[in-house]
Amino acid sequence: MELKKTHPKEEDRKKMSEKENRPLFHEELTPENITYRSRLVFCVISIIPLVTMTYLSYKYVFPFLDSRGDDTLKISAISIIILSVFLSVFGYLFSQRDGNRTIKAMGRTNRQLATLFKVANSLSSTVHIDIILKEILESGTKLIEGESGTIFLRENGNLICREVAGSAKNRNKGKELPVNGSPYENVILKKDILIFNKTSDSGEINSFPAGKFSDKNDWFDDSVNSLICLPLIYNDEAIGILEVFNKKGKKGFDETDKKLLENLAVQASISIKNAEFYDNQNNFSIHMLELLVSAMEDNVAWEGHLHNVARYCNFISRKLNLPESERKNLHFAALLHDIGMLKIEPISRTVPEEFQKHPAIGSEMIKPITIWKKIHPIILHHHENFDGSGYPEKLKGEEIPIGARIIHVVEAYDTLTNEETYSGVLSRDEAMKELERCAGTKYDPKIINVFLAVLKEQEAQ
């Protein structure tokens, strides 16, 4: 009987998702519930005392005043009761109106805070700059109820439009303009926050700093009724700008919008810089990888071997539906699986005892490198046989990392079919038969079946 396992991290993610979707104040605080509660309170503190006072007056006070024949006091008592009723009803209506306004404001604030919270979680979960910019801009326009917006990033002294949301005239992705002399000069150089609102149908302009947008130009045309623009600041340097256009409704952008967008901009700047750092690190690792591959192909492998192994590994990993992170690690491991050969003298590489040291040597070479720390077990075990007869640790079956089992199959195929390795190079069909013959002993039968399917698909194309 096979038990289905649920990964604990998946359960944690579900719990986190439930927490993220939970309102920041109690769900029962709605205008409808407040109305019900205020009516209940009104009944307890106003209606019941008034009814009690009216009853007592009718039962005891009015008969007493009638017996004395004093109509003046009776009229005064009735006036007091009527005035009390009027004041109670007026107070109730007034408090209900203000209560509903407060709850609506709280609801709006709750949605805004929830958006900021969601953005913070979303930005921390990705390092892809395009996804980050899209998330920032969509969240920013939604947060302050704008119709459209743009993000410009500062590159080589100029501003490059990197993301556009909605319809923003003259703002297309890739548009470039110099900082100096642009409408954003003070935003970048002085870190000003610019707010622009047309306050009337006549086009009267209210902006900060005053008069900044008073001159008409093709950058801010008649379609722009309101705008807020602020710098994205990292380490006290403006790395770009975030602008949102045309607040929905008749009102323009205000101080609340400014503070909300400032909070978003802080998170945005950090995420953008983290993404840039990741890109730089990734580019560096790719260049280093290519240098190592080139060195290995010049010294320990034939031209194209490492890329062939990596290419076939990619096909197999996709067929097996491995997670993206595992596919990425397998790709790097495939390119570096023979790196340990660089530390073995060429004259010793034909000696079996020396040759068999290269997986362990390569694993130790890779292990200290942080970005490749997850691939060293694949490199260490890529010569383990499925039946446990391989090296260096004689692992068998599922004990062998799946990436190592894949590389073992693919490397054997590329070796069997490459004329630089054997004088009697095998044909494609002969190599496939050899792999099938060794399935279950040297190679994982499941990997063999998938790889043969890949080869047949390629042959049919």
C-alpha cells in the first residue's frame, strides 16, 4: 500500500496564504453590522429610559399635576419629553452617519494595507526584474486608485521607461530621455515628490512644487488630469521614478496617496536592487561557467560533449516534469560533471584508479561555491550504477540522485556515438540497444525509457 505524502512546506504555504487573505481588522466591522449594533445601543441607552420616563410621567407625574390644576408644569414636562426624544433620535442619526463614514474609511485603509502586505510578500518571492516592475506598478495604481502609470529606471545617466500600466501617452517601454532638462529632473536630482491636480474644469493647476507643471508640453497633455511622481531611492540615491496618472473620481491625489506610494516605493527600491544584484550574479556565474566548459573541452573532453550532455538532460528533465529549480541545477551539473578531470594529470587519466577519482574531486571543487552548492551531489554520484556496482560510494537505485542517474545515461550515449572516443563508433540505433541492454544494471530503467522516447521524437522531426 502506498501512502500519499504531503510535503510540510506545502501545508505551511497554504496556512500563509490563508493568513495573507485575512482582513487586517475584524470581518464583522461592516456598515451593516455597525448599524445593527448602533440601533441596539440606541435602544438600550435612549429608547428604554425614554419609554420608562414617559410611562412614569403618564402614571404618576401628570395625574399629580392635574390634581393641582397646574397646566404650565404639565406643558413643561411634555416639552422636556419631546425634546429628549428629538435629541436622542438626532444623536442616533448623527452617530450612525459618522460611524458609517469611519467604517468605510477603515475598509479603504484595510484594503490599502492588505495591498501593501501582499506586494511585500510577492516582491520577496521573486528575483525577476520584469515581474517585480509589473507587480510594483499594478499595485501602485491600484493602491491609490490611479488609471495608469509608469516606472522609469536610471541607466547610464538617462531614464529608461521599463514598465507601463494602462494607457500613458508618450510613455512606451524602452523610451529614453535625459535626466537634465526633463520633467523629472528635480525628482531624480533633488528627490522631490511631484503632485499635479487640475482643480477645476477650466484647467486651473494645483501642483507641488508650485508652478512646476504650469507650462504646457507634449509630455503632460490635456489627458493628464492628475499625477503623482516620486523617486525610487536606494542608499540615498534615486535609482528611478514611479508615477501614477489620473486618480479615479473627481478628486486628485492627496497627502494620503503620497504616503501610501512612499511606503510602496521603499519596498520597490529594495526589490529592484536585489533583482539587479541577482542578474549581475547570474551573468557572472554564466560567464564563469562558459570559461570552465571551454577549459574542460580543451583539456579533458571532446568539443561539444558537455553541451550535448546538458541539452539531452534538459529534454529528459522536462519529460519527467522536474521542478524548475531541479532542472536548472541539473543543467549546471551536466556542464560541470567532469570538472574533477582538470586536477588529474593527463598521463593518469587512462588509469582506472585515477580516472575514478574525478567525481569526488569535482564535487569538492564545486562544494564551496554558494550558487552551485546544490549540484555537488549530482557531480559526486554521476558514475554510480543502478545495481550498486558503480563509484565512488556504490549507491544503488533511488539512493542515487536523479540528476546523477540522468547524466550517467546521457553521457554514456554521447560517448558511444562520438567518433572522437571510439574507433568503432556506434550508430544511433546501436547505442540505443546498448543502453537498453544495460537498463537495470548500469542505468535506471525509467530514465532509459524516457531518454529513448526523446531520441525517437527527435528522429521523427
